[in-house]
Amino acid sequence: MSSSKVPHSASDTGMTDPVRYPVSASAPVRTKRAFLLVLMTLLVPGSAQLVAGDRRLGRAALRVTLAAWAVLILALLLLLVNRSLFINILSNPVASLAIIVVLAALAAGWTVLFINTLRIIRPVLLRPPMRPAVVVSLVLAMVLGSGSLGYAAYLLNVSRNAIGSIFSSGPAIDPVDGRYNFLMMGGDAGEDRTGRRPDSLSVLSVDAETGQTAIISVPRNLQNAQFAEGSPMREIYPEGYNCGDECLINAINTEVTNEHTDLYPGVADPGAQATLEAVSGTLGLTVQAFVLVDMEGFSSLIDAMGGIRIKAGGWVPMSGYFDDYTQTHGKPLGWIPAGEQTLNGEQALWYGRSREYVDDYARIQRQQCVQQAMLRQLDPTTLLAKFEDIANAGTKVVESNISSSQLGSFVNLAIKAKGQDVKRLTIGPPDFDASFSTTPDFGEIHRRVDELLASASAGAEPAAAPRDGIVAPATPGGRLQAAAFRAPGLGPAAGSPAHVATAQQSPPPSDFTPVTTTPDGEPITEAMLDQLKSEGNEEAIRQLVATNGQCAPL
């Protein structure tokens, strides 16, 4: 018997499959196949290899893809069910490092799959005009896929480094009477100063359940500050920080830093801790942690955010040199106009620190406004778009003893707090007489703080309770408004009885009209203010800019 060899046809070998064997396909089919494989690698990594290439590689990649999808779904569920735990995992140094490594490995593996997909496509089989289009599409898909994972790993690493630089690794803190109380300090550490002097002191009291927030501003010139029980400084000043006119509350940081660090063994920043204890004792409130913002680096944070938007009630000078002999400032370096403004970092720094022509309480109101503007405008879009710049600026600007282990809880509270009304109290005008900070009544302070926090917890406005020498809150924010300060000849000066009556009738914090003209209707300009300065007419300037404590975030 003999046998003859019969050749197998292409259909017998299955080589007519255009996906796996593009040689037998037409040019249009090859083009469609190429784009389809790119899309498959982008949407389901490993699927292109499974249908048209190395099936073993495809199966392995598909398992990893399915596992990654499962983890992503679990992460989204955790974010919805327990946002605090989700954020705590991301901020944990060990967990975040593991996530960074996994993301980097996935990005690298996805890149390998894209390169393998290009080999499977075999561009030489495509018509010459289509080859660049396919290659460009693959590169774009690779940037969108593996590039996004790599960038996510990079941002998480930036966040991890920032958290490690800013926050402590100490124990977590518990709420007191259902609230977390944080001391926010704006510190000035100029070349002519030893240690950082906090010229801005505010306590943020946050309800641990609802996020309802109250802000209590303490003037830097408060005298006879009381140290909380258990404070080492209480042994030196048992009757309060009462060594004379120089013993203002903002001098505690420098004194402790220079002379009493031995009282705080193991404390990273004894001066800040002592200031926290003084604010606690003064307000009759347990303040658990502090955040200190260095004002010299503050402008970089504002610039990283792209500026802040405010409505300014009056012109604010960017003060020039100070003459110790005449006790006056030279010509301002510039002016921040009244009205709606977008402030860059340098302008925001001056807006929050300038007190020329007005008192400390006008500055306190502007500082509160800047804080609110930052919180309001630091939305997810801004944060994602400028995350690296903001994080890097934060490491240079912010210092805190808040434990990084609680970031999840506090971020969750911040999200709850956003959009809620913020209750306010200032230990000075408009809530107290201007002279109150010199001879404070601590019993009265404690009573007003208790009322404020009770109101914040209940979600109602604090009760207005005028007392001798004390001005009750006039508005929902407890802030001095337009009628309290007037241009030349238009009304009473701050602190006068007439001013008290006017403040009590003033409009809500954002409902004011910026003073942009003189009483005669002439527009106020920088040239006009500079001319008055050159003429030595300080009083005219003082009255024209007297409303600059008014401010509302936009």
C-alpha cells in the first residue's frame, strides 16, 4: 500500500484567524486589529496577550488585573463605609510604602504589556500611513494607564514624606467633652528674633461627631495669661504670666525656648507646648494639640494654592521700614485695595500681619478671613492639581504635634465641617472691650467660652449677654462690621460707646460694603494714600483705611 501526502489547507491549521494570524487578513482588518489590541491592553491588561499572543503571559496578567480590580472595589467600599480608616491606611508610613511599591510594580508590568502588545500588532504589516497612528495611540494609552499608576505612586510618596515631616508619631489624642481643641499659631521668626514668636493665636474647637467648629481668637497682647494645671510653667508663674507689660502671651514661646527648655524634657518644641498650656488655662479649655504656621514661609503655601480670593473692607498697607526713633513706618511697599481681590502669597502674608493705622483686632479679623479662605478654596480640584506644590510648601511652613495616626479621623471631621457655619469669639473687640486684654477677667472668659461651645454643639447662635465693659457678639460671626469703623467724619472710633452701639446693630460678616471712596465721593487710590503719607497726614490715612478689618472669603 502506498500513501500520498495531502497538503493541509490554511483553514485546516486555523491560520485564517485574523486576530492571531494577521498575515492572512486584509489591510483594513489589520488596522482594526491593531487598535483593538491597544484598547484591550488599556481596559483589561493581559486580554490582548490571551487572544493574540503569549497565552501564559496573558493568563498571569489577567489574574493580576482581576486582583487589582477586587482591591480597588474593596478600597472604594471602605472609603464609603469607613473613610477615617481608609485615610489612616494611606497615611500610615508602612502601609503607604507597601502601596507605593505595589503601584510602581503594577505600572512597570503594565508598561511591559503595552510593549508586548506592540510586538503582537506587528506594525510592519500595517499600511505605512497607519503605522504612526497606531504607535501614537499605544503610547497615549500607556501614558494614561501605567503612567497614571506611576504618578499615583509618586504623589503618595510625596504625601508620605510630607506627613512624616509635619506630623508627629506620638500617641493619639482623645476628645474632651466631645470636642477636639487645636491651637493654631502664626509664628514670626525673623532674623532679629531669637525663637519663633506667635503673633496669631486661635483655638479651633471641633465637635468630634458633627465637625461643627468654633474659633476662639486670643490677642497676642493678652496679659497675665494663666497656665493650665499641671503645666511646668505654673510653678514659675503660679498667679499667671504677670511680670509686667513685657509679659504678653506671645512672649511665652520665646522665654521658654531661651530659658526653660529643661522643664519640658523630651518635648520637641517646648515653647509651643508652653504657649498651648497658657491658652488652655486662659480659656478654661483643654487644648490637646497645636499647629504652628511659620509666617515667613506662609506665602509659598498660598502661591502653591494659586492664591486666595477675598472681599476686603478697606485698604491694607504693606508696611515699609519702621523708625524706632519716631515710632512710625516709612512709605508702604504697596497697598492691598478694598473690594474683591485675589491675593498672592506675599499679599496674603501682609494682609494677615499688617496692623499699621489700625489695632490688633482688625488684624485678627483679617487673619480669620485668610484662614477661612484657605479652607474654603482648598477643594479637591485645587488639591489634586497642585498637590505636590502644596505638600512641599507645607513641609516648610507647618509644624504640629498632632499624631499622624489620627489624620483619617481629622480629615473626616474637616469634610463634615465644610459648609457649616463657624462660631467665633475674640478675646477683644467686638466681643470684649479693647482694654480687656490688659486686665482680663478669666472667669468671664471661661463663661463666654462655655457658652460658645454649648452653642456650637447645639447648632445655635451664642446668646448675647452685655456686661459692664464687655460688648456682646453683634453678628453671627461675632465680628466687627462696616459701621464700626468709618471714613473721615463718618462715625465713631473703635472702642467708644457709640462704636459699641453701632457694632451691636451691624450686618452679618459678609454683608458689608467695601470703603472705596472718601466721604466726598472721590475714589481712594494708592497714589492718594501715598500722597497723604508723604505729607505726614497719618490721621487722614487712619480714617480712610479704618474698615480694613472687615473681610469675607469668596
